[in-house]
Amino acid sequence: MLLTALALSPLCFAFPHGGPFLFPQFYDRSCPKAHEIVKSIVAKAVAKEARMAASLLRLHFHDCFVKVAGMSFVRPMRTFSQEQACIFTFQGCDASILLDSSKTIVSEKMSVPNRNSVRGFEVIDEIKSALEKACPHTVSCADILALAARDSTVLGSNNHIPAPNNTLQTIITKFKLKGLDLVDLVALSGTARSHTIGQSRCTSFRQRLYNQTGNGLPDFTLDPAYAARLRSRCPRSGGDQNLFPLDLVSPTKFDNHYFKNLVAKKGLLSSDEILFTNSPATKKLVELYAANGELFFQHFARSMVKMGNIAPLMGSMGEIRKNCRKVNHA
């Protein structure tokens, strides 16, 4: 089952035989109520706003995919033994997406894929505050993101995150750069990118409705009736921030209807529909997941584990932030 598979996601590390590795029971002794605390706060947030499940899942995805190169930062690193800050570029699952801008840090929050898109920071703040009270200086911000993403799934920067209008080959390349294959791409496109339970703004798909290829015509891969429905709230100009469910059948439920929609030519974003129209290999996976929800859950769980292992921060490199929005000495 999905819950069982996700519960096995590697989050933290230990040092058997002198080497670090990730494993999910790390906090069983140091903070035994950590999982319970995270789950409780996430459940409360999602009950208040169903959209928050997708937002928290997207936070984890964007954090793992962003890499800011060419600049030096004080980088908070995932660690569980010593307080230490090192100079590196932001990359991988390090919770750097939570940092606010400061004199030494340019926040990822204002990068193109994140601005006016990623949200849920207040929920992470609440989780961190509760964990600091229960077990101070123990649970890392990166692990909070991973746990919140896992619980969100059960309940319901610039150049490395696939954009809504990317070509399929561009998306494949971006996933390959992270060590992820076609199965990961298709499974995570409907989930970690929050496209089975998320929403998208009109500005992200307007081109498909009016001028997909520069000829003044809508995208021919989009169902005409569905396109007309979208145009009623997404005009040629204005309404940029109007929100639309990425899964029109079950917008707040984690299931495989996202893939059924693609088969029916009702994928909201171009980067979603091309999984069905532009490649026999990805089309086959879309059809498999549309027909078999359990297979999708299995592949999704495995791909989430792989994504969570993108450049994890282990050993003595870094610090456990008391406040996920800033490094401890700032």
C-alpha cells in the first residue's frame, strides 16, 4: 500500500561501519514524537485548506530540484551531530528553499519557478516550532519537508525545475541530471509536482488556449470542450492569477485520475499532456498508471525515495536550524 511504501522513505542517517546512510527510524530515540507532531500539524493544515497538501508536496519537490550555481552562500546542511556551517552552492534536498533573503543569502523563494507559486511556509514554521519544544535542536528542516510531503500525500532554482511549457526532451534532461529516469518522470509529474492534487494559474497555460504554436489556434491535443470551459475563466488578457485544478475529476484526492485525464486529452499543462502525446515510452507509462492505480502508487513511492536522495546532507556538514527561515548565526 501507498502508506506503507512511503513510510519507508529514507529521511535521516546513521554511521554503521564508519559511513553515513539514510534510514527512516533515526528519530525513534532522539525525538520519538517527531512523526506524530508533523502528521498532526499537516493534517490540521490540510483540513483547513485541502490545497495545502499539494503545496507542501511541491515544496519538497522544488527544494530537491533547485541548484543555484556560481555564487557562494552559507548553506544550512542536513546534519544530526554537530553545529557547523559550510560554504557551498545550494543543491539537492537541503531545505534551502525555506531560507529568507539576508545579507549573505539570496532566497530561492523569489526565483522564477517559485515566485507566486510555492507556499506553505507557515505550516513548516509551525511544525519546526513544535519540534523545537518537544526535542530542541534535533530534527532538521530538510527532514521536516520530507515528512510533510509524505503526510500530505497520504492525506490527500530557475533552470532545474521543469516549467509548464518545457518540451518533453527538456523535462527528460532535467530529470536525468538528477539521476531520475522515465518512470520517475511520469510518476513524479503527477505527484511531487503536485499535478494530481494541485492547482495552476491561468498564466501558466493560457498559450494552450489561444496560440499554442504561434498560428493563433489552440493546442490541438487539448479536448475542445475542456478548452472552452477553461477559456470562460482564463481570457486572452487579465485573470492571470485565477486558479484551476490540475486534476478536474478529483482535485483534492491523491489518485490516478491525473493520468486518466491525460488519456482523455484533459491535461491542464502542456508539460503534462506531452507525456501522453510526444513519446511512446512515456505514453505507455501514462496508460499503465491510468489503468492501474496500485502500480502508480508503487512507482510513486519508489520515485519519491529516489528524489529524496538527491544530494542529501549528512555527516557533520551543517547545522540544525532553530528557525527554518534563517541560519542559526544570522
